[in-house]
Amino acid sequence: MERNTTSGLFSDSEFTKIWTVGLLSGIVRWLELLAFGIYGYDVTGSAALVALLVVLRFLPLALFGVFLGALSDLFSPRKLMIIGLIMVMATSGIMLTLFWTGQAEFWHVAVAAFVSGIFWASDFPFRRKMIGDRVAPALLSRSMALDNATSNGTRALGPLIGGAMYEYLGLDGVFALGAALYALSILVSLTIQPTAITRVADVGWARLTAPLKGSWEAARYAAQNRDVGIILLVTVVFNIWGFPYLAMIPVIGKDELGLDPSTVGAISALEGLFALIGALVLARITPPHMFRILYLGGVAVLFCFIILIGWFSGAWVLALGLSVGGFCTAGFAIMQSTLIYSVAPKAMTGRFLGLMTIAIGTGVIGFANIGLTAELVSASDALIIIGLEGLIPILALAWWWWRDLFKIPTPGQE
């Protein structure tokens, strides 16, 4: 009989291997995000080009996210994940060679960011699907919670390592570590036991475009259901005006506050640390009638602290803002999936998750917006502007949702 505990999960060697790949690749993801930003500002002095590196990392999510899920239904997620790992390991190796030979240029790093983004977009449909396919039903929710907590943990550990690596070894050191961790991930992945997959007779265009059709059906339903519609709109608002503030942290830290990369990394790590704390705490203490309040309120408070970071200059303000921001982001992220599963018709949850991927992909607009705004004014002023821009639609959505804010979410009819 399997134990319904975290130790029971780690007694399953297959889950442990899949989780390990997520841990290693997650560290690389977040250390690159910070180190690329610092490098971009060091060599160009342009906030817009720093934001461009983040845009390129998120662009594959918008372009390919909904189709990668279809691939995982057609082919082995394990093989697809290994192919992705080989791709990013090779990219890190090429970049390391370019830096060692003194031939690396900004556009090389931009291409590497895009390739890393493709692998990032594949994590949910490939690796997370492997967890869902292999873990016993009694341990499924706990396994997903543990994987989410690990992901938040890498958001703290990655910037901490990335800042120190960049300061003492440069970006070539960052790529060397990335290549090593990806190589280790490949070795672990090769030991994961293959599972039988259901072969689909039709692997043609209609099959591959089915997720897009499903997202269109979900969008039509969301237009008629206030709960689902607002959940998706809040996701869009968060990704256009909320999450992109992180792209300006390296610029503010280095240019406006004069901090060294290690200190910028340590302060940036607070966002991931408090996101982890928030994920562990809020999921346990939030009653169902507060789900909407936490979802909407978390984003509203985040915007207030984004404005605070921009308005008051200082390392302690940056640290406070990132800490509260991480906690609020955790509340938003937990309630995002919880509310969709709670209010959407059960037969349509997959289509809504596909539509959610598209909503998250709107973040590329936000990163482009904050980069161009910072180029015209300053990074701090850009935070004030996007914070105010984001507060307006959030307050409008709160007014629209007011009658249902304290109600327990219930599924709609298909």
C-alpha cells in the first residue's frame, strides 16, 4: 500500500528521476534569466534590449505552447523531453565555445534565449505529463504540489547562483554550468523507464491543430461565462503588466542602485523564496470562499508594490517589493488553476488550460512594453507606469466580479 506522503513520492524512483530533471533544468532557467539580463545591460546599456532577451524567452510559449501539448499525446513525452534537453545542452555548449574564443555577440545570446524558451514551453506538456501518467492517483495532487514548490524554489536558487556566477566567471561560466546541469538531466532522463503510449491513427494537420480549435471553443464559452472570462482576463492583465517588472530588476540593481551582480542575484532570489513560502502557506489556509479574493487581490497588491519599487529608490525597497511580489504571485498562481478547475465544466478543463497557455503567452507584449517604456524614461519610472496601467483593469474587473467575490466557486454547465 502506497503512503499518501511526500516520502511516499520519493520512494517511487521514477517520480524522483522526473522531479530531479525539473529541479536541475529549473535552476538553469532562472539563473540564465538573471545573468542574461545583467549581461544584456552591460554590453548594450539598453533597457529595451534587456527586455528583448526576456521577450525571446517567453515568445515560444505564445507561439508553440498550445501545439506542444498535442505532440505529447502523439509521441513519447520522455523522448521529446530528452530531445529538448539535448537541444539546450548543445546550445549552451556552442555559447560556451563562442565566449571562450571571444566571438560571442549580443545576438548569439538572444538566439540562446529563444532556444531556452522553447524548452521552457515544453516543460508542462512533456515533463509534467510524465508525472501525471506515472504517479498513483492517490499521490497525484501531492506530486503536483511538490513539483510546483520545487519550481518556486528554483526561482530563488537560480538567481542566487546566476548573480554570483556572472560576477566571478562571466556569462561563459553561466553557460558552462548550464551545459553541465543539462547533461546531468539527460543522464537521469535516460534511466527513466519508457511507458507505452496510445498511438493515434490520425497524426495529420487536423490532429495537430485540434488544441487551437479547442482553445477557440473555450474562448467562446468564456465570453458567455463571467467567472471563466474574468479568470482569463486577470491572467492576461498579470502577464502584460505584472510579471514583466522582473525584467527591469537587473537594470535597476546595476544602473540605478550600483549593486554588484551577486547582490542583485541575492535580492532577486527573495522573489522566488517568498513565492515558495506563499505556495506552501496559502494553499493550506485559504478557504474556498476566499479563492477569488486571493486571486484578484494578490495581483492588485503586486501592482501597488511594483509602483513602490519604482517610486522609492533603495536596495531595501527593492528587497521588500520583490518579497511581497513573490508572495502575491504565489497566491495568483495557486488560485489560477484552482479556480479554472472549480468553475469550468469538467469536460472542458483541458481546452481551458490550452486557452490559459495563450493568455500567459501575452506576457511577450508586457515585456516589450516595459522595455520600450524604460528606454524612453527610466527603469524605475517604467515600473510606476506599468503598475498604474495594471491597476486600472484590475479595479474594473473587481467591480465586475463584486457580487461573486466571496462565493464558493461552482462548476458551470457545458
